[in-house]
Amino acid sequence: MNKKLNRNDPCWCNSKKKYKHCHFEFDETLKSLSYQGYPIPNRKLIKSRKDLEGIKKSCQLTKFILDELNTIIKPGITTNEIDKWVYDTTLKHHAKPAPLNYKGFPKSICTSINEVICHGIPEDRILKEGDILNVDVTCIIDGYFGDSCRMYPIGNISQQAKRLIDVTKECLEESIKQLRPFDPINKIGDVISEIAKRESYSIVKMFGGHGTGNQFHEDPFIFHYKKNEKLMICAPGMVFTIEPMINEGSEECIILEDNWTAVTKDKSLSAQWEHTVYVNEDKIEILT
Ligand SMILES: [Zn+2]
């Protein structure tokens, strides 16, 4: 339970403002949503100004790396070479790659090719014309995390593959556009489900987005599909990822023997796009 504050007390968020001029309205809004049966975020999930500044810096480096990869990724390169470039670039910017040694993950990025859904491990496999590649990058600067991933077509790709990539991107962008502060995060899965259904694609259920910023993975879990139960309210100050994984065929996945690589059971193509977002007073802000 949070301590009962009086209106003239300093706010719990350390802004040094009076509670009535700071998070009083915020708390009242959450209280009424809680009465309606929605889980509300713990105050630990509401980022301070200082946290947000740190998270933004880290997200900017992640974005820079993903931008630069557009010029580096081409037919003939191996995923190990991409990994090495990201490792070197991250260190050059006085940052650390979060995936490296995370629960024993051996590399600095995840590289997921074609039927790989996510968590592919960089290797000496040479990328060839027509492949589709996802690169997932998370940087840490001063203890703050910035997490994002994108799709990279290798040379010319099929119309079919291009459509999957474009629709998956639409799922991410549209869910960000339609989500409003104080909405339940159900909205994300609702929007993505509509789009996937329209295209007869399936949504991966085994993995989701997550709170992030001060740690790699924080609450809440972000579902990319429709849930009937009431999910947490997305309140101003929260930072989380949205990262839909969309399959051309069935939603079923298998984890390979390396205990990381997730692939589609029917070997159909899978695509993923991800942003770290910040819930502003009036909109959802993309940080990556
Ligand atoms: Zn406050």
C-alpha cells in the first residue's frame, strides 16, 4: 500500500512539487480505473525525469546502430560479422550490449533469419539474396536500457516476404498510434489481432513485449494478441516495448536445441518489428 499523502505534501515522484500540482490527478484517475477492475502499475514502473533521460540516451544509440545496419547488411555477409560490428560500435560509444551473456546468451545481438521467430544466435551462415533478417539490439548506457528490432531484406526478396514485413511493421505502428495514456494495454493486442486477421497471418503468443528501462525486462508483460481479461493500465511515465512477431503460417513455435532459437513449426516465414515507447501525458512517444 502507498502511504496516504496530503495535497500539500511533496509528491511521491521526487519532483519536489506539491502532490496536488503533480501526481494527485494521476493517482485519482488510476484509483477509479482500479475500481473498474483494471490492474494499475506499481509506482516503481513510473520513470523519473533522470531515468527517462538515461533511457532516451540508450534508445538513441540503439536506433543509430539499427540505422547504420542498413548500409552494412547485404548478401554475402555473415550474422557473426554483423554481431562483431554491433559489439565494436556499442563499446566505441561507451555502452554495453545487453544480450551478451544474458542468461548465457553468447552474442551481442539476436539475428533471426526467415523461419526464425526470434532469439536467433549469430553464426557463420552467409546471408543470401532473398533471405529476410531480423536484428534485435539492446544497448545499456549508465545502467539504462534501449531495446529495438527491425527487419532487413537481403537483396531482392519475394513479394510474399515483403508483404509479411510490411504488415508486421503496420501492426507495430498502428498499435502505437491507437494506444492512449490510461488505456488498458489490451488495446495493443486488439489492434494487432485486427490487422493479422485481415491478412490471414498468425500472431506468436509464446513471446511478448515487456516493461524496460532500468532493467532489461520489467513488468508489465505486453500481449500482442487479444486477451479477454483486463490488463494493466498504461499510465504516463511507463516505458515498455511493443514487438509483434507475425507468422505467415501457423502460430506454433519450436525452440531449437541451443535453447534460444525459436522457429515456426511449419517453417513458414516470420517477421518482427520492435520499439521502446514512453507513455507521455498526451501520447505514446517512440524512443527508438
Ligand atoms: Zn509527482
